[in-house]
Amino acid sequence: MRITTSFLAALLLFGSLGAGSSFAAAEGVISNTALVPGSNCHLTLSAIREDTLSSDPPVLKDPNEGDIIDFYGLCDIEPLGEDQVHQQSLQHQHRWQRNYND
């Protein structure tokens, strides 16, 4: 009986790992949680490196740096999409003005 229980537990663990990899998110998406199926999501995204915001293509920061964006909205957002580049450029500009403008 213990062998059967252990086998089923291992099967469940490996099955969940396989299912998780099949739903793997796009590059830069750390987590993707559907709030309402087919509607909106809570996404955790890697930020774009500030020195590459104006370059083509922009480059994402390493998530281990801790610069992470919480996004609530449509599930099909791209971390390196035009809208994210624009939003992060504006945030960078506002931060610079707040820090260095008299």
C-alpha cells in the first residue's frame, strides 16, 4: 500500500511539472494569473533595462535584480511590446525629473 501511495504521489508531482511547462509564459513574464478566465490577468513582468529603452530591440532586466512590474489587464501583454516600452520610458522620465529637477 505504501508503494502505491508513493508511486501515485510521484506521478502527480511529475504530471504537474509537465503541465506547468506546457503553460510556460512568454519571455519576461514571471507569473500569469487569470483573474477572470478569458478576461483579465495579474501578470508579473521583468522590467526593461533603462539604457535599452530607446534601442531596437529593448532588453529585459534579470528578474533576480528585483525590478519587477505588477500588471493588471489583458492577458496577451508582451513585456517588450510597444506599450510597455512607452510606459516604462515615461516612468523613467518622471523619475529622472523628480530626482534631478530643481
